[in-house]
Amino acid sequence: MENILDEMNVHFDRYGQYSKSGQRRILDLLRIGFDDPDHDYDPNIFDCTYVLTFYYKDYLVGCVCAMDNYDMQKNMSDFVKRRGSMHIDYGQKGCFIYNLAVLKVMRGKGIGSSLVKVLCNFLNRATDYFHVQIKSDNIGSEKIFMKAGFEKFKTLNGSDEDSFNIFVKKLSSL
């Protein structure tokens, strides 16, 4: 069997630089990837968001979004901003990673891990650390980020009765 990652095409850009059809494909993947096909998903993606997409042949199979802390504080909704800002070191340049999605049929093939590693490689010169929040019951995502060198920083109990684990990957001494 072929290594599916060898067949991947990668696209990396700011969300605002994608064509309208490219943006629609990203939003559709996020809606489907989060197992909520009937919901009108609001992914909090802004033109300044970095988006890394993986295509297998002509099919969008995975994407991950990231935003530097400054843009996150400026643009994101209050709820997401509060959650996303739980680990910001304002003396350092940080990057918040969110909206990691892989089609169900493509999971378990290393795509999620590869998306995170490639994104970190693209952005490592622009930031001092990465941070991500993962719902405590999302063991698969936690494994992906730990494999990419993230360490658990702390657990937060949200006002919506969900708890989140914050993972951080430091690129310089904080």
C-alpha cells in the first residue's frame, strides 16, 4: 500500500488569500471534520488566520488553523478569545493553533500529526511558542500535539461545563 502522506499536496496561506471556493472547501471540511454536518459552523476564521491544507489527489482531507496572539486578541469572539488567551506570555511572540480537522475516513494515517508539524515548521521563525486548547475528552488530538513536541501546561474548567487541556510548545526560553 502506498504511503498516503507521499501523495499529499500542501497549501499554506492566510485565509484571506484563498479563493472563495477554497475558503468554502475549508469551511465545509471543518463542519464535516467536527462531526456536525447539519450545523452552520462558525469556525472563527479571519483573513489574518494562517491555514495549512492537505489535499489527497483533488480532495481536501485535512487542515489546521493558527493565529498569532495579537491577531487573536484583536479579532476573535469573546468566548474563544477568553479560552485562547489562557496562556499568553505578552513578552513573547506566540501563536494559537485551533481548528485541526481531518476527514474521518483519513484519520489514523498520520495526517493530523503531519499538519501540526508542518504548520509549526512554517511558523517557527515568526513565533517563540505555540499553544493550543483541547477538550479533555479528545485523546486523539492530545496524542497528535504531544507527538509534535507539545507539553501539557494546565487544565481549565470552562463555564460551559467542558474542561480543556492547554498544551504549549516552546521554541525559545520563556
